[in-house]
Amino acid sequence: MTTAPQTPRLPGASGGFPFLPPLPLFLLQPVLKRIVTKIAADNPDMFDRLGHHRHAYFLIDPVDMPFMLYLRPDPEALDFKALNRRRVLPPHCARISGKFLDLLTLMDTEQDGDALFFSRDLIVTGDTEAVVCLRNALDDVEEPIAESVADMFGAPGRGALNMLRRAAENAQKRKGSHS
Amino acid sequence: MIKPELICPAGTPAALRSAVDAGADAVYCGYQNATNARNFVGLNFTPEEMEKSIKYAHDGGTKVLITLNTFPPAGNVQLWKDAADLSAKLGADACIVADIAVAAYIQKTNPQMRIHLSVQAAASSPEAIRYYVQEFGVKRIVLPRIMTVSEIRGLVEEIPCEVETFIFGNHGLMVEGRCSLTNYVTGQSTNMDGACSPASCVKYERAEDGSMSTILGDYMIDRFKPDETAGYPTICKGRYKCDARDDGYYAFEEPISLNASTMLPDLINAGVHAFKIEGRQRSRAYVKKVVAAFREAVDSIMAGQEPKLADLVALTEGQKHTEGALKTKKWR
């Protein structure tokens, strides 16, 4: 476990996400809890791919958002909450950093994690094996996680996902035209 | 003209379903043990998952080829025998094998099972291939990535079995003992444990200036500048200091992927029976995109049309690609 407070900054990462107003984190916590509980209930087999890493804490760092996510994918003790990035970070086995839209497209099974790693848009530090297990577990979930989350919130959720998908697609096109 | 089968990778049941849905003629995949040369954590199939996946594939008209493509340590073949028996019981369409003991066992106990010779066996001469066909009933040979199209054409005319060539993915040339390098550094063998650069031995370290170091075991094998694309943490693609160059140097291979999309018509004309896409360790997003792109390309060529080749460079290692030895022996 590492408590390294180092904050990787991706090339080109900006300070804030343009579509959302600042959100008090306490409002996010019950939503995140509901999301992770639903995903776990719908996909009990996914934890097998995590092996002993299911007990580990992962730090998921959308570098262009004001918060980070803290995940323990343990079916016996699920934990998923938002953290203020200016606070001292709690212990974690690994940290996965990338822009919010890139992380979203990973969860939407539209983006390949290795490709984001090759382009340096995804940064992994800490226990690489734990991250690989988490990636494989999430990738084998039947319905894309982004879609499951959107469905939980009905039409507004699906509308928001579609908007984010379009934003991700446009960002991808912009990146392609600059490369 | 033979229409080549599209042989597609799957590291998870979800990836297998993506490959089937995207138009794979066959999917290759393996179990969660040392019989499988992609024996990575969190990846691969349990027997139950394999059974369900074979049914899904067969329902979609897709074959399933099971990778038993590692070499059993002397006197310890039981794991491979059990995997072969299981594959036959589950109705797999072929086993991809590297070791003659495994091939001999399948031929003797499950003679109805097709045997494909893995690239790991590195058979590329007519004499070697004929030996495998005559002695073990091998039906297809997966060629090492060291041959030109012209050499493949000549080989096809001389051998009594089908030929499969890689067309996309990792450009790892399994020659000259390079796979032993990972054993030296990590204590685990690609050829016998199925794990090249196991993730437990890999660390990425990021410096204040944004550069990133790749550490394998106790060794730093590459350091990428902040704006430089990265590659896999494999020792055969490490960048080393040596007397021949002033700076770090990719002494064995560069972080680059094979992409033979422009060579497909030539390979079809050469009589290749199957095209293989590498990437069982990749996500289902990769599988979906790459399989769909090559499905469209192969179908267009067979229909006499100019193939539309999707831009797959974003999915390639280091975001660089090459036709490799298919085009020229001087691919570097």
C-alpha cells in the first residue's frame, strides 16, 4: 500500500470539467454507493477475476475533476466514495489517472485501456497486477458499466450518458486531428 | 482463391462474444493456467466459462480454438493432458499446441480433434512442417512472424497443411531465445508458465517532469519522455544502453505493432488459409474494433472491391505499426 500524495498531471489536462457545476461531495457519496452496490449485485462473478486484490483500495483519479474516487471492490465490504483531491490521500494499492471522458469511455467499453496507456493518456502507478485484475474484471462485465449506471437514473441518466458520449467522441476526433 | 478465416483473440467471455458478434470465423482462447501462453492474472476462462462460450460461438457459426501453446516441464505433462481432454469434452474445434508431447497425446486420445501448430513451435521450413503433419496429424501451422509474403507463397506450395499468418497486434518475434529473457528477469517463463512480464513484476514510476520509467523485476527496461508514446513492459522491447549507440537503444525489437492490412490481397494470393489477430490480453473494445475492421477488409477483397481499411493506429503499441517481415526482412 502507498500513501504517496503525488498528483500526476496528464499532458494537456485542464483544471475543470466544463459540463458540471462544482458539487458538494457529500451529495455524491450515496449515489456512488448505490452505483457500486448495483454493479456488484448484477455481476457477482466479476470478483473472481480480482482474486485477492478484491480487498485492495484503488484510487481512480479523473485529473480534470475536483475529486478522486476511492474504490474497494470487495463484495463483502464494498466501498466507493469521492475524495477531495486537496486532502491527504488515504492508503491505496494503486492509482489510475486519466481525463474524465477517457475513463468514462473505458467504462463504456468503447476505449481500449492499453491504447490509452500507449498514448500516455492513462497513468498507472502502484500495484500493476491489482490494476490489471481490476481492468480484466470490469472488461468482462456483460453490460457496459457506464450504461448500467445511466439506466439506474432513467431517461435523464441515459440522456446524460449520450451527451457525455458525444463529448468523448468529439474529444477523440480533436485528438486525432492534432496527431 | 481461398477465403481466409479470421482468427480472433479473446481473453474473457465478454471479449469472445464481442469477437463472434463482430464477425470472427474462429476465436482462440485458453484456460487460467500454465497451458496458456497468455496466462495473465484475471484473464482467461474457467471450464464453465469455456463451455458456455463455446456454445455461444457455435450458435453464431464461429469456431473455438483452444490454446495449449506452452511447453510442459519434463515429467509434468498432466496439466496439458487434462486441458486437452477437457477441450475435447467441451466440443472445441481445435487445440493450438506447441509441444510434441501434447500433440502426440491429443492425436492418440482424441484423434477427432484438429491440431494447429502454435507459432511458439517456430516451424517455418517445409521439412519441419511436414514432420509435424506426418507424425502428429497437424492440420494447420501458425507461421512465425519472420517470413516474407514471397516465402509464405513458396511454403504453401510445399506443405500438406493449412497456413495461418498473423496480420495484426503484438510484433513479438519468438526467435533466438528471446522469450527466455523474461525468465531471467522475473523467474517466470513465457514458454512454460505462460507469463511474459507478469504484472506482479511490473512497476511504472512517474517523475516530476512527466517522464515515465518501466521497471521489470529489478531492472529499468525503458524510460519514456513526457510526450513520448509508450510500449509494453516486455524485456525484448526494452531500451538499453550499449556500446553501439550513444543513447538508449531498442536492442532487440521496438515497441511497435504488426499491421498487415495493406498486405491482405498479397497474403490471400499466396494461399494463406487463416489470418490471426493478436491480443488476448487486450480489452473487448480492441477486439470489437479490430475484428470489425478486418472482417470488412477481407469481405471487400473477396468481393473484388478495394478494401476500406479502418485507422487502427491508435490501438497499436507505441502508436506505431509495421508490415514487419511480411514486406521486407529489413523491417526495422
